[in-house]
Amino acid sequence: MYGVTTKRLNEQVKRNAERFPEDFVFRLTNEEKREVVANCDHLASLKFSPTLPYAFTEHGAIMAAGVLNSEQAVQTSIWVVRSFVRLRKLLAEYTEVAAKLRELEKKYDSQFKVVFDALRKLMQPPESDKKERIGFVVRGKPRRDNKQRRRGKRR
């Protein structure tokens, strides 16, 4: 993300510890590490690492870009700032809409109750972001990655 190796990023975080308080960066627990490795195929090599990885908050991501001094780190910093500014704008718009809805509800409570209930329901976040898996799930056997499957077919 920053155009530097993980080793270099870790070195800079250690050397600049005063710039990374615990609300900017923290280490994942063993359980969190296992979950990340299970959900992110590109992090499979992390599974065998004895070191717990760092996790950065929005402020930590910007601070990391500041201590790394690569061109890509600068661009990443700009991207992170713009992303969070946009997120805050969306949140503010949502808050304004909710306030206006409450105001209208007070004014026209009994006449449009069904409409207000439907709007409130639409404004709630979805109950679950989990996608249903398609295909067969074999319980009790570990999943093999694609390389192992391909090797198995060639034999």
C-alpha cells in the first residue's frame, strides 16, 4: 500500500513509537490473526509468522504514510484523507435526513405512519453482511488452496 516492504514499515513504527499511540496502531491478537489469514488469501504466508501484525486506524494509516517518505506513501496518505472526508460527509447527510424525518414525523404522525415506518426501515443498516457460500461444504476436513487442487488434478 505504501510502496515499501512490511519489514520497513515495522521498523519505522518501532523507531517512531511516540507517533503511534494505541489509538493509532495496535497488534492483532492470535485469534484476530487467524481470522484475517482465513478470510484473506493473499495473507496466507502470515499464518506461519511468529509475529503478530500491526493494525492501523485512519490516523495511524496517515501517520505511517508520513514516516515512510515514499511517493506511494504520500499518495496513499492523500487517498486515506479523502476517503475519510467522504465518509464523514455521508454520515452527516444521513444524520440530517434522519433529523428531518423525525421532524416530519412529529408534524404528520398519524397521517403518514406507514410511510415513516418504511423510511426508518430503509435507513437501518442491513442485518448481515455475510454472503451465503455457494457449493458444497465438507465439515471436518481442512480446505485446500487452489495450488494444491491444481497439483492434485495433474497427477
